[in-house]
Amino acid sequence: MEFPDIIAYAVPAFLIFVVAEIIAVRIMKRGRYEARDSAASLLMGFGSELAPLLGGAALVAAIFTAAYQYRLFEIPNTWWTVVICFVIDDLRYYWWHRISHERRWFWASHVVHHSSQHYNLTTALRQTWTGQILAQVLFKTPLVLIGFHPAMVLFVGAINLLYQFWIHTELISRMGPFEWIFNTPSHHRVHHATNPKYLDANYAGTLIIWDRLFGTFIKEDETEKPRYGIVKNLGTFNPLVISFHEWIGIAKDVVSAKSLREVLGYTFGPPGWSPDGSRLTSKMIKERWARVHGTPPEQAQTPEKLAQQPAE
């Protein structure tokens, strides 16, 4: 069974859909495009395809190949094992994605994807140039050790990434029962939002069931439009700043650290962590918001609002 590089095949389609969305946004007056922001996103996407060629892809392949020699089970390469592998990998993606928001070391790479203050198909292409080696080795090697062929593991991961392209849009509103199981533009808009009530939610790749299961699902509130970007926006379209600003921030904090505890906190604590609590983590922002509103974000809807919403 062969596993093609579907992302390489999809690149022309990505560009076609971006152009189509630009036209649709202008006609429908829904959604936003900013030329410099989109150009930065495309450059980040291009760089993310080049970065693995500098040796990272070969290293990951070597580690996967070595790990496969010690696999626990002989899993055949069939369509039904691909489906099983995809579901397991999607669960893997949920936890990797969640950890990438909760631990600063991983956030330093993932923040790139959230750095745009616009939400459109080019945002989907704004990918990191760093961190992919560690992410793949730590979070995908276990699937290889179980017995899934390395090529299959990479293939299902590519399907997951490909699926997530189309959900980066403001053109599509709600999608009815489809949203009960699958990630959608509405769910993912919440994930990209910096509104306090929307922080730390909807980490799903393809299946939103993981967020529902692990208590991180928040529904988009039609009365509160998402504000995109990061808590402290960069104010630049420079790809080098976008790619490395958080790594530089970590380095500066570590140099100023006064103890091992502070070094570990600045490196592996939640983004925004500080020894004296003078900076705000997303948890602190949410807690402050909840104190003001007197209710957790996921419950912060009046009975009147709930009555107006379709049952889910």
C-alpha cells in the first residue's frame, strides 16, 4: 500500500482556494484580507516546507525507522488500519495541540500559527519553521512503536493537516449536526480567538469529540465576534520576527532568571508565566473574566441566549 505526499499535491489547490476566498470576501463583504498579513502567512508556509529539508525530515525518518524495528504488533497496511491510525493520530494531535498552548517551549513554535490578526485561508498556511522535529519524535513515535508503519503515520497526519485548511474561514457559519462530531470553521474560530471566554478551547484537529470528551469545548457565541491574534500582538509582518520572537523571549527570560525554578518556569511553564505573577497567563485571564461575569466561560450564556440557539 502506497502513501503519497498529499500536501505537495494539495499546494496548487490551496492557492486556488485562497484566490476564490479573496473574491468571495469582496463580494459577500464577510471576512477580511490584508495584503501584508497574507503575504507573511504565505512566506511562513513556504518556509515550513523548506525547513524539514535542512535535515529535520531525515532525522525524523531515521528515528521512526529505528522505532519500527521494536514495534509491539504487526499491523498490516490496509484501508481499515489507516482509519484506525487516523483516529488514534487525531487523539494524538489533540493532546499535542493542547500541550502546545499550555507549555511555553511548544508554544514558541505554535504561536506562529496564531500570530495573524486575520482569519482566512492564508492563516491556515502560517506554519512554524521550528519545533517540528521534537513534536514528531515525542508525539508520533509512540504510534510507530505500536506497529503502524512510519509512512502510514505521516500519511494520516497529512490528512489531518489537509482537513484543517478549509476551517480557517469566516465565510462559513454554522453547519448543524456535522458540528457534533467534526471540527468546523465555527469551532476553530473560537480556538483562534483572544476573547477571554474563548481562550484555551477547541484544540481538535478533525474530530471535535475530543474537546467534548476532555472538557475543552466552547461554542461560538453569535453575540460575541472572535478577535484574532495573540494576547500581545506582534505589530509586524516580518517573517523572522513571527518565527523567532517567542524563542527570543524565552532566551531573555532565562538569562534574567535567578533560580532553577525560574528557568524551568520560563521554559516549560504556561505562556505568560512569571515568578511573581506580574504577567498574565491565559488561565489568569479566564479566571479574571469569570470573576467579572460570575460564571465559567463555557457557561457564560444567559437563558435568553440559550433559548435562541438550536439544540446541540
